[in-house]
Amino acid sequence: MTTQDWEVIKQLYEEKFGVSGIQVDYIAVNEILKLTVSGISNEKISNFVGCDTEYISSTNHSFLGFKGWNRDLDINPWNIFCRVHGNKMAFEKEIWDLTNLLDSGTIDLAYRLCSIYNNIRKEIKDFYERS
């Protein structure tokens, strides 16, 4: 599908259903973003969704400002983020309790990615609540 085709689809959704173009984008890439914030590598995501790794990396960069994980993390940051209701201190503590394989920079990055994805999730939820 070309970029022009995608823009036509987004315009159709906006006119027909009152859905913003960004919400259509979010819905289209939600699975990739959720797998990324869950600590899955681009290669595994690529195999799972059937897209090449460059597309996965590009999608992550466009929506999360991060090109993706080179290897799987040994924990699921998104699961922890949800369990602690986004509380950063509790997030960090739980990760430190679960593993010593991540440095503080990686933990901060994982928290930031989860926060961004949480906002995207809210946008998607708004779409479905209006439908």
C-alpha cells in the first residue's frame, strides 16, 4: 500500500466516522507498539506480524521515538507499568526486584516508552468509546 493510499483511507475514516487520522494510524500500528513496550525485539515482532524489521524499526521510531529492542528483555515492562498504574518509583522497584540484567538507563527508557504507549492507548480507547 502506498502512502497516498493510506492517506485516502484515513480521510475516508475521518469523513465517515469522525475518526482523526492519527487515531487510524494508532489503531493500525497498535500491535507493533504493544509488543515493543512489552520488551520484544524487532526481529521477533517482525516474525510475528509478518513485516520486515525495517518497517518495525521505522514504526517504533515514528510513534515512540525509539527504534526498538535489539534483543528481547527478560521482563515485560508494559505488564509492570500496568500493574503499578504508571507509578514510576513502583515501576523501577518492581523491575529491580525481578532482574538485575537491566541498567537504570534501560529502565528509564522502558518507563518512557510505556508512558507514551499508554497515551496512545487512551486515544484508541476514545475512538472505540465513540463508535
